[in-house]
Amino acid sequence: MFPRRAIYQFSAAFGLALAVFASGGSPVRAQEFVYRGNSATGPTVAQYLEQIGPAGKEIPHGQLKLDGKSVNCGKRPTVLNPNFDSWGGAFPGFLILNTKKIKGLSTQVKLYIYSHECGHQFIGANETKADLFAIRRGVKWGWLNAQGLEEICIFISKLKGDAVHPPGTQRCETMRTYYRQLVAGNDQHRAGTSSNWRPTTLGPSN
Ligand SMILES: [Zn+2]
């Protein structure tokens, strides 16, 4: 069961996407398109590929590499779309990466973008939670370090924010705080002094 709010969000997002498709991808202030809900609320990979034309390419689960690093989001495929209006996006069931836009970004920023979009698959439309999902993944899987977090902050701080995305500087601060908590937690865990360690409640629990 989906609350009426979710359906409304979908309607709004769908309208936005239609506007972009209709305008041939001309500059729109949206930073990405986020869809939530069950598979009936977004296009299938085939439908999306048909919509975006020959430039689009589906990369099956398990085959995507970013700077030589294999990535995955459960069993979900990724559609590479060089004409997409943002660096990345997500529909229920698959991810979108703009190969042209992410080119030149550092590996950790690319992994952050991919992981943020993956986060939407699990936590829904909330942008902050998707950011924290990516940071948690980065720490847990070992690809994110302090330098990478700074690169992410430099990247994200240029974004102004919109109706669903907080301003980039705020997203940076939120991720920085969470990163510190995660790293501190890991250190204390390793040192065996877990008496002061408190699980963070900032992020999703899965
Ligand atoms: Zn997002």
C-alpha cells in the first residue's frame, strides 16, 4: 500500500520527466529524477530505452565498472544515458548514469553518485537518506576515505538545491557529520572500547 502522498510525488515527478522529454533535454533545473513506489510507477528498462533512443545503453547487473571498480545495486541494471539531465538518476528497479557528465569526476565521487542512486532503490525518495546510504556504503565497503569525502563535498557544494534536494553545502555538512560518526564508531569498535559507541540514528537501518 502506498500512501496518497507517494502517488502525488510520483505524479509530480512524472510530469517533470515528461516536460524534459518533451523539451528534448533542454536545461531544466532538476538535479535528478526520483521515482518511488512499486514497479508500476515507473517505466521498465525497455520502455525507458525506447524513450531515450539509441544513445541509451543497458548494463546488466554485475557488469558495470566505474574506473575499473565493479559496482552493484542488488540485482538492478544500470542504463547509461549520455543525454540525461543530471549525473545520475533512479527509477524503481534500475539506475541511470550520465556517462558524459560523470567523466572527469574522481572515482570516489562517481561511486558516491552511483551509491546515492542505489540508495533510492532501498529508502525511497528522501535525498538526505540516499546521501547517507552512499556514505555508509562507502565506509563499509572501504572505497570512501577522508579525501574522497572532501571531493564529494566540493562536487555537491556547487549544487543549489531544489524542491527535494537540500542545498549542496548542507548536504556536504550532513554527510561529513555522518562520515565522522561512522569512522569514529569503526575506530572504537576496532579498539574494543565500545562502551561510548552509540549507533547513529541518522541513516536508514537496512
Ligand atoms: Zn537523489
